[in-house]
Amino acid sequence: MALFAVTNRLPEQGLELLREAGELRLADADTRLPREELLALVAGADAVLSMLHDRVDEELLDAAGPQLRCVANVAVGFDNIDLGAAASRGVLVTNTPGVLDDATADLTLALLLAAVRRIGEGERLIRSGEPWAWGMGFMLGSDLRGKRLGIVGLGNIGLRVAHRARAFGMSIAYHGRHEAPAGVVAGLEAERLEFEELLESSDVLSLHCPLTPQTRHLIGARELALMKPTATLINTARGPVVDEAALAAALREGTIAGAGLDVYEHEPEVEPGLLGLENVVLSPHLGSATVETRAVMSQLAARNAIAAVRGEALPTAVG
């Protein structure tokens, strides 16, 4: 009977599939397991269902043992997995693309609106009990209509963000390695720009690229300096895409107007310089955090793991 090791609590929909297919070894936690506990959990497993914060490297793969068939990452990104180490051991790697696109796009728009309309700042004011009064110049934000949304990475999530932004009257520009097919961007009137031109012309810059060696610190002090002083940066991709210390300095000095972050460079730690700033909205990695989305993610990861141990075609293999 196959043994499935699950490194974090999963919605019951995925666990039911795994129970029907084999034996479960579950982490009894909603947070990251200490390393030693993680290594003990995966020992002897035929498939590991890992989370984005689990470092899947040679040490973990060796701890699991030579019978390991699959690492099913319950996330779209897989920068936490050493793909070379997995391949050298014949271990298949899967992820959960597609099923969390809408939830993450919704969260992106929520951060965008909260940042440009100063919603977080306003809520903190109300909760503080400090006196306030309505006035024509009180806590002014910016309209979205007529503004440009620049998207770095016009993939599934980026496209959904673009369609939502169009409903608010924003124009769309993007940067990517290739021109998006006409059918994909139909109705968006999206313009492809070189990276620096996108930085210079966007009123809101939203990041939707994967974390790779090339995109680590894609946004640093130089890039922030190229942006408009009225611009807002949104990151729902991966934390290390942004140099958080440089961003804190840019927000503090007025290099850009605001930011909204759902992911962090050293998650769960956050750059201390960001915490005291009013012009940044911070959420704790809630991109896929809806009941419906997490249920479907768990089911897809379970189906991948089950297919791997049965030698069947994988629903969503990496690579």
C-alpha cells in the first residue's frame, strides 16, 4: 500500500482521495514544520505532498528514501524544489497550476485598491480612536480610470488581473519574453513594452512572474527609481522578486507612492522598514486563500500523487 506524506494540513477533499489510495502520514500543523520533523515525516513515503515553504532538496529526498516516486507541490510555483536533485533520483515533480488563478487575481485587485485608495491607512486611523473629520482634502487617493496597469508576466494570473483592471477603466501594458498571442489578449488592447519602458510609464506595476535566478530582485533600487513618483507596486508573485530593503527606502523617501504586498523576501519575516510605513498594504500570503480554491488545490495535488505511485499520466507535471 502506498504511503503519502502530507507536510501541512490539507482540506478534507484531497485527504479523502489519498485515504482511498493508500496510507496517510499527516503533519498536525498549519505552519511550517521544523526541519527535523519534516525529514522524519517523509521517511519511507512513496509520495510527498509538499508546501511552498518546504525546502525539497537532496537532504529531504534522501530522507524520504529510494522508493519515493513523486513530490506533489501544493502550489503553482516550485522554486522550493531542487528539480535536478529530484530528476537524478527519478522523482517526479508536480504542481497545481490554473486552479488558483482567479483567487490570486482577486487578491491582487484588492491590494491595488487598498493601496491607491489608502484603505489600510484609513482603517488604522479609525481603529486608533484618533479624531478625524471628513474634508475635501482628507486622505485623498487616486482614480484607476485612465491609468496604466503594467504587468510583469502575462500568464494565467496576469491575464485575469488585466481583465479585472480593464473593468475599472485601466489601460494595460505588459512585459514578457514573447509577444502574447492575439487571441489571448483579445479585448485587452494590451501593449507589450520593454521592461524599462514599462517601469517608466506604469501607474500601477503588478508582478506575476515566477521566481528564477533571473527574476530574483528584479525590482530593486534602480528599477524603483525609474518608476513614477505617483506609482504603486503590487507583488502577489514571490517575495524575492522584490528587494524589500530597497522598496522600504523608496516608499519612505517618496520614490514611489505606495505598494501592496502579499509575499515577502524572507517569509514569514517582513522587512522591518516596511512595518511602520503608512503607504504600504501588507497581507500574509492570502493569494490562494479561499475555501473553494484550497479545496481544489488539495484535490489536484492528491490526484498527481496517486497517479505517480500508480504509474499513470500526471495531471500537472512540472517540466
